[in-house]
Amino acid sequence: MFTRTGEPIPLSLYDALPVEDPRLAEGRQGPASPDELERIQQEILGTGGLPVLGGDLHDGYLTVTVVYDDGSVQTRMDAEYGADVVVVLSALRPPA
């Protein structure tokens, strides 16, 4: 049971601070070519091995959003495709 303690605030007015990855800063170029990134994207999305929510090509990087990454998914992507080619973004984050 919940007890209202004040006037409700519409969720549309709540905007959490975005967590920006420094590798994706404007003007920073990733190490991979668009053709290589498209191949990697098809490989990652096609295998079904990761719970991938989405992927996008961004200035020489492939960003992949997963449900949760404790760092192990990023480590795996770095080992398979090279450091800073695939940027893993986690939809869920541990509490601050």
C-alpha cells in the first residue's frame, strides 16, 4: 500500500542525468571503418549470444546497448574485436 505524501509529479517532467561515455565525445573518432563496424554489428546481432537491446554506428565505434554489463561484456568485446571498437552501454546500472 502507498500513501500519497504530496502532489504527484508527472514522469515526463523527471529527466535523469544522462551517463555519457567519454569515447563517444563529439569530434572523437573511433578506430574502425564503417564496413568493419557493419560486419561486427551483424555478427553480434545475428548470434543471439548477448541480450542486445540495440546497436548503432557512431564515428568509428559500434555502440551496443545490453540489459546489464558488469564490465565482463565490454572485456569480451575488447578481446574479440579490439579495444575501443565496440562500446558497450548498460541499460541498467548499479545504484550510486
